[in-house]
Amino acid sequence: MKKIVFFCIPAHGHTNPTLGVVRELVARGHQVWYYSYELMREKIEATGANFVPCDQFDAEMRLTPKEAARVGKDLALSTKVLVDTTLALDEGVCRHMEELRPAAL
């Protein structure tokens, strides 16, 4: 049994295609941890994977309504949100990876 970790953008078009792979890995006896957002929890847990919530680190949650409306339309702002969120996740994810010592990310 291997330990495997998934990371994915919390959008249905990004997450849904990974779920069959995750389900099959779990069915083959692997332990899977999947980092995503509460929006995706039910789908991810239905595969048998361990859900790891990331919502609290999402830089988009700290945007003004005007800025939030620009995400996805403004490449510079969208990139900044993605980078800020990734940096906010860094310490906790690195610590978790040291504990898990996964075979695949």
C-alpha cells in the first residue's frame, strides 16, 4: 500500500477528471490524501480518499467584492491569488508531507 497525495484547483472541471483515478487507487488499497476546498469535500470523500481542506488559506477569500469579480478575467490578479494561496499553504503542506512521506504527489 502506497501513500499518495493529490492537489487540485477547486473547480469541477479540474477535480472531476481526477476522481476516477483516486477511486481506483483507493480500490487497489492505496491511501490517498486529497487537498482541496469544502466545495469538493463530498465528491472527494465519496472516492474513499482522505479530504484535506484548504479554504482557510485561500487568498481570494480576502478580496473585496470588486476584486473578486475580476478573478478569472484579470490574469495578473488571478496569478497573484494563486501564488498567495500557494505560499500560505506551503508550511502546513510541507509539514504534512514530512509526516506522511508519500510515494507520489
